[in-house]
Amino acid sequence: MRFSNKVVLITGAGSGIGQATAIQFAKAGARVAVNDLFPERAAKTVDLVRNAGGTGLAVPADVADAAAAAKMVNDAVQAFGRIDILVNNAGIILPGRVDDMAEEDFDRTMRINVKGPFLVSKYVVQEMRKTGGGVIVNNASVAALKGIVDRSAYSASKGALVSLTKAMAADYIKENIRVNCVCPGTTYTPALEERMQAQADPEAARAAFIARQPMGRLGKDEEIAQAILFACCDEASYMNGSVVVIDGGATL
């Protein structure tokens, strides 16, 4: 899985899975455009990319804002000349059931988790056409594949992302643009740690997250990153419209 001379744009790469993915791409020879909503987080990941021996560029933006998404893609192309790989990783998790979730929280979830990948892909596909193709990987979730308590909007958004992946794969298969998605199980990230620390009993919350994993542990962000790299690599060039489940056995 070498990516020498490849240009990768990763959204939501200021921490967690996105950051781990940026570092792994850098180690594999890619030039990496790092997006995050917060400029300081994007800059931190760029430093880590450079420490890993790669070339990085911070392109902070709100992926669900059309003008900002278009500018982000243009900035990456202006700096690196092309985009070969897009990883739509940016997303949020807001709890709630349909009877108690605020409408604005539902809308915000859909805006970031579905509209964001839609917009960024729209502008990246236009660039990929100019250079003969590319690969897009959408980061969905095991929540798209099984029912999870108190995650109605999040599950709906990630289910939509799985379906969007397949639709895009069908749309662009003749243009040498492959589109796949990964569905991680519960993965330990700074965001998950913040959610656990926000609970009345953080250790009980941690135990509950671990208990629902058949393997008896949480996933690691670098494990998910490796699945993303595989879905992008030339060795997996026959993979298109696929759903890669990496969930510690949660969907067994």
C-alpha cells in the first residue's frame, strides 16, 4: 500500500481517525491536505504529517458549507496540482431517539454527516475527472448496519452515507473513480474520551462502551486508518461500492 506521488484530501482530520489516517498516508508517501473545522487542529495534524516524513497542507473549512467546501478543494489543488484520493471523515455524534431529539440536532447531524460528504465529493469529482480518476472513501459506522440505542439521527445519517457510497460508485464507475466506505465499530478517539468524561461516572461509561464490543476492547484509530488505506490502494483496485466493516465483531 504505497501512495507515492498521490495527493489525499482528508476531512475532519484534526484528531482521531482522520488524524491517524493522515499520518499513515504520509508514511506511505502521499501528500496530504488536512481539513478540520478548527484551524489549530488542522495545523497540529500537518505537523504530525511532516514529522512522519510527509508533505502536508492545512485546509480548514466547514465541509457542509458549499462555498467553503469548494474553496477547500481549490486550495488543495492549487497547492498540490490534483486530488487523487478523498476521505470523507468529518462527522458528529449527537444522542437522541426520535421522540426526544431536538429537530435542530437532527438537522445538524444530517448537515455534517451527509451533506458534507455530498458537497466535498461534488467538487472533488470535478477535479478527478481532469486527471483520469481517483478514489473516494466515506467513513460511515457500524450504526448504519445495526440498531444502537439513543443514536437515531446518527444511525440514519450513516445509513444514508452507505447508500450514497453505492450510488456514487455506480455513477462514476465508467470514469475510473472508485467509491467505497468503511463502517467502524466503537473506536477510542479523543472525541470518545470527551464523551465518557462528560458522564457522571466516566469509568462506568468506559466499561459500557467496552462491554458492547464482542472482542472485549475498543477499536484503535490506526486500525481504522489501515482499512481506509486498503480501500484506497492500487492493490484493491477491484473494490468498488464496497462496505468494509471493521467493528470488533459487533455485527456478528
